[in-house]
Amino acid sequence: MGTIGMLGPVLTFLGGLGLFMYGVHTTSDGLQKFAANRLKQILNSLTENTFLAVLLGMIVTVALQSSAATTVLVVEFVNAGMMSLAQALGIVLGSAVGTSIVIQLIAFKMLDIALGAIFIGFIFHVFGRRQWKYLGQALIGFGIIFVGMANMSEASAPLKNIPEVYTFLTHLGSLPLLALLVGVLLATVLQSSTALFAIMMSLANQQLLHLNVMVPLVLGAHIGGTTTTLLSSFTARQRDALRAALANTGYKVIAAIVIFPFLSEFAQLITWTTSDLQRQVANAHLLIAVFMVLIFLPFNTWIAKALKWGIPDNPKPDFHLKFKVIDEASLEVPTVALNQVELEILALGELILEKMVKELPAAVLSVDNVRADKLAATEDKVDWYYRHITRFLSALSRKGLTEEQAEECLNAQFILKEMDYIGDVFISMIKLIQKLHQEKLTLPLEDWEQLQELYVSITENFARVIQAHQKWDVNLAARVIREHPEIMRLQRSLQFGALAKTQHCNLEGNDSPTEEKFRYAVVDLINLLYTIDEHVVNIAQVIMGIA
């Protein structure tokens, strides 16, 4: 066959591969959106059970069509304290079985059903509402997967007439180590072991791929499918991301080392399961995945301990600001990303409460700028977190979120902005304190005591709104709003008293310049404290859905 004659099949094959990978992506995106609420419930109520973790890994990988996305979930579970590293490694093992289930589905010859799924998906996507639209998207992607497979299989047929192809594949079968390395390389380049298995099944369907080359290719594809996640984990902020990724690759490498000396026996076992070559590819992947679960799952606790010993947490303090839980990789799973944002904003609220609000009296009554400078340093941290979380939310908003996720993203942006406003209020307080110190003045204790009731009420309300945000408690948020009129009454009463006293002293002519400055400083503090509560109320209104 000439070069021009081969161009058509090559383009058909590449087009089929493109359709296949697009179908996998579309199905994953649709299922993520369709099951977003359920996935969030899993994030919030996961039980620490090793076997359930394996089952969860299987289910999530089938739903997300990606073991890499499942690894993102693993890191989220561990970082949030929702499961131990040992349970997380159970999810990693389950994800391999989940990938096998996906490949088993692909091995079915169901083009007619797939075309029907595309039509039904189109109806749901165009005429359905909310969740039905996403289910329609998933059905369209599911159908496109099999259309791509059909094109790849059809384009592989002419290869049977090319002696060089047959010779190459036969020669590769006689060099199993080379075949394994080819599998690793192809899965790494494609960044998807599923895509490689689709290619292998297309070749097997045309009798071009036999067991002697199939088994080492499958072993290599298992390993190659983990390389992208492994490489990205080296730059991850969380050490558990690296531990989980290393375990994921280690499982596959060790399984390949154990199975490699028994390739012929393993091939006979696969032959026993089915005589269909295309199904044999899928069964090879499944048997290896099950083998890994059986040999590694009983030892996951010890493996986790070994990983923590071998990859310890950073012993040196890190003076650079960084996120506590947010990881860029989670952008591929919006439910996880939103959960991380919530945890990060909660941590920011706690930072403001503990290091700014509760430290304010000491800064106001101090005789120097040391405590005021600490408040300023904390405000710099607040500003850093605001800017970087905002950037993360901006990237997340471009990921094609569901309506509910888009609303969560918007709420997070509102709450984050209010936190930043509170930080700005403290900038004004810091300037006021520094101005007094520049003039060698310190606010008398009795003047601060006049503000004590207002300060305590605002502090309690701030703590209350953080708790309401953590639980998304509408009733607690409503209480925050109900406390505001009393705080307003206190503010106006204190402000009126301070101003009235200043005017009276001015009329009497017995007020020194120093005392006058103190009274105006007290008025400024009253107004600034009240402004904090206004922003607290705004956060409560977001939680209640009335902002």
C-alpha cells in the first residue's frame, strides 16, 4: 500500500483516537457535574474503613473516568483529616480496579447502543434541566467513546496487509522487557492508560496483537498511567500527595516485577478467561488490578507508616506563606476544589479572629509599636491569602461549573472579600495606634474599658459567624444578624457619649490637647469596631442566601 493510500487509514485512526479521548473527557465532565452533590456528601461523611475505601476508589474512578482525578480526591481526604493515609492508599488500589471496569465496558462491541446513547443524551442535554443536562452530556461522551473505538478498529484493518507491522509486533513479543517499556512510554506520552488500551484493543480486534506482546504492554501501561501524577506530585505542597503518588506507582512497578517472570503462565490464565483477543486485553488489566489489591491491601497500614518514615514532613519551619489545603491539581475535580476553598477561608477567618481581633486590646494599650507591627504583619498575610484564593477561584470559575457550584464559588468570593475588608479595617486601627505612639501617647485603660462591652459583643459575633460558615448553619447566621441591632445601639451610645463629652469640655475650656486627642481616638475606635461587625453581618447574609 502506497504512502497516499495509507494516509486515509492513519487519519481515520487518529480521528478515532481523538474522538475516544474527547468522549472520555466529556463523560467524566458530565458525570462529575451530575454527581457533584453526592460527591460533596462523600467528602463530608467518609468513614474510615479500608474496604469501603477500595470500593470508593473503584466507584469514583468509574465516575470520573480518571485514576489521576481519584488521586486528587485521595490527597483531599488525607489533608482534611477525613481519613488516614492507609485508607487513602486503599482508594488508590481501588482506582486501578475502577480503571479496569472502564476498560471492560469499552471492550463491549456496542456501537448501535452507543449511537442510541448519543441521541438520548442530546435530548437530555438540549431539553433537560440542571442534572438531566449533565447526564445527557455524559451519555453523549459515552457514545462518542465507542464511535472512536469503531473508527480506530476500522483503520487498523489495513495494517494486516503490511508485513512490516506484523514483523514489528511479532518481534516485540519476543522481547517482553522492551514491550513493557514501550507500554510505559506510550501511556506516559498519551497521559492516559485508557487511551493506550483503546489502541491495543483496536489492534487485537484485527488479530494484530497477541498475548505474548499484550501482557507486557498491559504491565507497562499500568506503570505509565501513573507517571504524570507522580511527576506533578514532586512540586505539590502537601507531602501526602507525594506519598500517595509514590505508592500508586510503586504498586504497579512491584506488581510488574512479580508477574514478569511468569508471563507465559499469566497469558494462559487470560486465555482461560476468554478466547476473544479484545476482551483479553481488558481481562489482563483487571487481573493485574485485582492482584495488586490482594497483595497490597492487607499491608496498607505498614506501607503508610513506611512512606511517612521515608518521606517525613518538612522539619524546618517554612517562613513562606502557602495554602494549608488548596492544591492546583484539585481544579480538575471542582467539588474537591470548592471544599478546599471553604477550608482555606475558614482558616483565614480563624487567623483574623485569633491574631487580630483578640490581640487588639493589647495593641491599643501598649506603649510602643511592637504589637501594632504584629497586627500589620498578620494583615499582610490576610492580603496574601485573599489575592491567591481569589486567583484560584478565578481559575475554578473557568472550569464549566454546575449552577450550584457556580453559586458556591460566588459565595466564597463574597465571604473572602468581606474577610479582606475586615483586614482593611485593622489597617486603619494600626495607623491610629501608630499615630498616638508618634506623639508619645498611650490610650488610658479607663478609655478602653468604656469600649469593652462593644468589643466583646463584636468578638463573639465574629466567632459566631465563623462557626456558622463552617457548618453553613442558617440559624446561627440568623443569630449573628439579630445581634447587630444591639451592637449598633452600643456603638451609637458610646459615640454620642464620647462626642458629647468632647463638646462639653471644649465649651468649658478645661480640655487639654492630649485629652482631646484621646477622645477623638476613642470615637475612631468605636466606629472601626462597628465597621467590623457590619462585615460580619454581610458574611452571615451570604450564608442565609440573602446577600
